[in-house]
Amino acid sequence: MRELVEFLCKSVVDHPDQVRVTEVEGETAVIVEIRVASDDTGRVIGRQGRIIAAIRTLARAAATRQGKRVVVEVVE
């Protein structure tokens, strides 16, 4: 899960070396936190949130195949 989100984020931003993705396992869900450079935050979110929505959709599909729930957040 973390690898998928990290790959997608690195392909969108200008500074891929500053992308940090952490995964926190909960009882019912997995929380994936994305940290990027301050000027890349808008690139990850996208116009009207379209890019982050697509990342969330792909992560949710991958989690469903593993029988889990996933929450993807962009953290500053």
C-alpha cells in the first residue's frame, strides 16, 4: 500500500526525494500519511482535489483486495 502511494506521489511532484509516506496500522483501517515539500502540496492535491482523489481511489482498490480499509491523508 505504502509503495503504491509513494510511487504515485513521486511521479507527480517536482521534488520526489522529499516525498515521505508513512503507514499506520489500526484495528479496522490503515492510515497512509503523505508528506511532501511545501511547494508540491498543490501538485499532490491537484485541481479541485482530482489527483488526491485518484490516489485515494487506487489505494482503496488495492486495500479492498487485501480485505482492509485505507485512509489517505496529505500532512504538512
